Amino acid sequence: MHWLIEPGLLASSPVRVAVLVGTVVAITSAVVGVFTVTRGQSFAGHSLADVATTGGSGAFLVGLNQFWGFLAFGVAAAVMLEVIGVQRRRGRDVATGVVLGAALGLAALFLYLGSQHSSTTGASFTVLFGSIFVIQPSTVPALIASGVIALIVIVALSRVLLLTSLSPDVAAARGVPVRAVGVAYLVALAISVSLSSVAIGAVLSTALLIGPAATALRVAKGPVRAMVTAAAIGVAVTWLGILLAYDSYYWPPHGHAWPVSFFIVALVVVAYLLTYLHRPARRRRSPSLGTPRAEVEVGA
Amino acid sequence: MFSGFMMNTWIAATIVAVIAGVVGFFAVLRGSTFAAHAIPNGAFAGAAGASLIGANTLLGLAVFSVAGALGIGSFGRKARHDVATALILVLMLGIGALFISLGDQYAQETYSLLFGEVFGISPDVLLPIGILGALSVLALLVIFRPLMLTSAMPEVAAARGVSPRRVEMAFLLIMALATSMTVPVVGALLMFSLMIGPAAAARSFTARPWLAVVLSVAFGLITVWIGIAISYETDWPLGFFVGVLGAAFFLTGRAWASLRGRRLLRSRRSSAVPASANA
């Protein structure tokens, strides 16, 4: 059973692929994540990962490469979120929740139908939690290309995005198409999230999207530094996580590797918590980025 | 369809739908949708842990969902709420992934905890589910006024000495209590669909809170009843029907709200009487 969960752990090629893909995913997620955190869209980011997972199980069912399923569902969900989403944060969360709920229902169906075809009960586990060590080498170019595309979109849009994130009214007054920017951003988010969830699972996808970005926003001054810091943190936790997972093969119990997602998530959370030890006065510096906003919007 | 073992299914699903309808109404009202997703999902890690050490699954679910609620509640004060929720969620899921990989034969159970095992309910879980469900609904009704007040007018609530943080924490704990015993029945993912879809739809139909709670429960009941009936006939998973029906209710509610909004606007224009605020 161990061999099924972590095949080829001792061979070096899967580890090399894991490091390569992990690095691309970590950088893309971290940079996109800076805007996700700033815009308060963590829930959308997480939901897109889960919705993309539905696409992954659908692709699994019809025998396509999972990545295309992830991508198609992720992008479709991003567009849908923007179409039915209202601009107020609370309404947006509810719309996100409904899309997520429907997608999870579909996922249940796909996984059920999949288990009728073949007796792969492990499918739900792999789709949800992924495994960076079992990425098919043939998918790697597509993964890297989509990561680069998402990154380019975000960097090209970063000035406008920042403006629309921090003060949408000012942006609208200056003639920025706020809605179109929002859609472009969500599509980039969807690409990045589908990329990361096919590579490392829906769980890790959210961890790498939110964790490094939130950490960087607490310690770095200004958006550019935040993006660079986030990318650095993302890459560091990914590498360290892969290394620890590889080593954990020799830990108890009996030559059974611990999942890499556990290590990366733990490192991400530890990194974030460490920022609380570090100069709490910094918190007052950037009220819109690091500290709680007025969380409850009064219904008008 | 109504034979012996199916009766357990009908009863359990009815209890779950009532709980989800009431809890979901407040989750939607307070914008705690993400927490409503995170708490049941994180609780699932607890079940994995309990099965690893051979403890009772319900206990594992309860421990993890309460820990998740406490984490989101206390962490959310320091950080952005959605960031805190996301981090707590991934932390619990990461631990869950570890538990699952350490214990071996868990794949099938993973599936049933995520998507529910509504047709395999044993009669002896009905009583605990019923009692805990009644407790959480009762607790919500007790704090109904502070909940409404802190959701709609946090400043007024604070001025009256109602602490929004304490109310938030109480609400998250009730949600944790409610989800920990419903997860084995409908699954972590479906519990979320069942909380959000019907409640969001109910809020589109009416602004009156009590009516919205009743509608939310009614929509939830219709969703699970229709879902179970079709699921029984077709053998397709209940989760699919719950997810799709929830979305259908929501879309109907939105269509209704926009239709009525247009009509209101027209009548308002003709009579020039300001209508009451409608969140």
C-alpha cells in the first residue's frame, strides 16, 4: 500500500520533476496570492481549487489528462463567480459558496461514476490531496507554460490590479474597467490554482496561494517587495517540504514517507506565525494590507 | 423506499436538513460562508485521526471541528478573517493528509466522510444526532437577538454591550457542534452545500429573519427529500443532487429577488415612498 501512495520515491527523476514543478507553482501562487489576500478573496481562491478538482475527477472519468479538466473547470468557475458575484464582499462569498457547493456535488457524481468503472477508490484521495511525486513528466511543459501565462497576466496587470483592489472607486473614476480587470484577475487566479491543484492537490494549492502572500504582506513594504518576498517564501517552503517528505521515508513508522502536503502546509503556517514574533509595530504601517479591515459590512 | 433501514436515512437526513437550514441562515447572514466550508472540512481530518488511533469517529470530528472553530475565531481577530480561515483550513487538511497516509485502509472511508454515507445509517446514531442537533438549534435561538444585532449593526451591538467577538465565537462553536455530528451522515462537503444553498435562497425571498429561517429549513428539507428519493432510484450519490438543488434554489431566489426589485423600483418611482432598507 505504501508503494501505491508514494511510488518511485527512491528514484531521482520524480523528485527532480517535483522540485521543478513545485518551484513554478510556488512562485506563481505566491505572486497571484498577494492580490488574492489584498482583495480579500481567499475563499474564492480556495473554492477555485476545489472546483478545479471537480474538473480533474471529470477528466479522470472520461480518460483525459487531468490538467485539462482542472483548467477548464477552474476558468469556467472563475467567469461564473464574476457573473453571478455581487460586488459586496459578503454577497460575493455567498455566490462563491453556491458555485462551490454545486461543483462539489458534481465531484461526488464524477467520483462515484469513476468508481463504477474501475475500482480506484484512491482517486478521490489523489485528486484532493495530490502528490507532487506522481506528476506525469508529459504534463510538465503544459504546467510550466500555464504558470508563466498566469504570472505574465498578473505582472502586466499589477498596477491596475493594485488600484482596483485598494480603492475601486478611484480606479473607476480614472476610467479603469474595474469589472474587466476583475475577470482577468480571476482567470489568472483560476489558471494558477488549477496548475497548483493538479500538481500538488487542492489542499496545498490554497496553502501556497494564501500562506506565503499573507506572510509577505505582513513583513514587506510595498507591493513589489511583497510579491518577491512571497515568491521566496513559497519556493523555500516547497523545497524544504519536498526534502523533509523525502527524508521522512526513514522516519517512523516503518519506512513509510509522510505526505509532502503535510510538510509544506506546516511550514507555511509556521512561517506565517513567525511574523507575529517579529515587530508587531509594523502592523500599523499598512492598514489595508496586513490588518483586519472592518470585517462586517453593514447592509445598506 | 420507506422500508426499515431507509427510515433511518429519512429521519437522519431530516434532522440534518433542519440543523443545516438554521445554522446556514446565520452563516449566510454573517458572511461566514468560508468558515462554514472550513469547519466541516477540517473536522474530517479529526475523523481520520480518530480512526488512526482507534478512537470514536464522532469524538475525532468533534475535537477537530471545535479546535477549528476556536482557531478561526481567535486567529481571525489578529489577521484578516479570510486569511485566518484559509490557513486554519489548510492546516487541518494537511494534518488530515498525514493521518490518512499513516493509516492505511482509509480511501473508502475518506470518500464516505467527504461525500457522506446517508444510506448506511445505523439506528443508534439517530439519538445522538437528534440531541446534539436540538442543542445547537436551541443555542442559536437563545442567542438569536445578539446574532442578528451583531450581524446587521455591529456598532449598535457594541454600544449596547454585546461583544461581537464573543457572539462570533459562540456562533462558530455552535457551527462546529452542528457539523461534527452531521458530517458522518451527509459528508463534509455536502454539509456545506446544504448550509449555503437553501439559506442563500431563503434570504433572496424575504428580508424577515424568522420567515427566512423557516424558508431556509423548508428548502433544505425539500432538497434532501428529493435528493434521497432520486438517489434511491438512480443509485447516484446524494451529494450530487444536494449540490445541484441547492444551486437551483439559489438561482431561483436571485431571479425572484431581481424581479421583485424591479417591480419595487417601479412602484417606488410612481409613489415616491422610500422603501425600507433591505440587506
